[in-house]
Amino acid sequence: MGERELTFDLPVELGHVQDFARAVGEDNPVFFEAEVAEQHGFPNVVAPPTFTTTQIFHVPRDRRERELGANLDYDRVLHGEQEFVYKRLPVAGETLRGRMRIARDFTKEGKRGGSMRFVTYESVFTDEAGDEVLTAHYTLIETAKDVG
């Protein structure tokens, strides 16, 4: 019985890249204009570094829970941290293939009593050729029911 993972596609559509760039306050023209991106050595408009957080629209919580089975109580979940490790930036016009798994799942005692559970999801994104583009990690923290 192997490790559980789910796969999904993440289209890097020009309009979505531009909308995302505006939403996060980017004003660099490489996120908006193909000509400028090409002048900087990119084949098309570049997606901002945190663009792959839009995976949440392709892998909503209920799918993640059903297929990966962390069984978190979301009434007690906090966002812990997020990390992106890039081989290259995604560009408009490509579709990334995501493979998500639970990379870490552990519990430790909190400083004020009660335990905290840390669940780190890992998403590896590859391009159409199968080459790795980036790996994203995000950690959720489930707090104790009663900290005492």
C-alpha cells in the first residue's frame, strides 16, 4: 500500500495570471505584457511567485480530505507557513500538472498546554514535458480542543 497522492491540472491562463498579479499588488510589466517578458528572456508573461496558491480552486478542502485523508477539524485549523521552491517560474499558456501529498504529519505539545498537530501538504508541479517547475509546501496547524 503506497503513499496517497492526488493529481490535478493547473492552467496558467494569461487572464488569470494578470488578475492574480493585480490582486497581489504587482506592477512589474513581466506579469502583464508578453513583449516585456520576452525582453527578459521568458517565452511569455510570467506568473507571480505565489500564483500556484490558486490550486485551491482545483483541489478544494473536501477533495483533499477525501483523497489524502488528513482528517483535520477545520474549526481548529490555522495556517502555519507556506514555502515555494522554484526550478523556474510558470509562464502564461502552459498547464502545470500538480501532484499533492501529505509530506509531514506530527503532533507536539503546546507551550500553554494541549497538543498541536502539524500537517504539511506538498505539491510538486511539472510542465507538459514532465520537467519539475516548482514544489510548494503549506502547513496547517490543528490546535487542541481544550488548551486547559
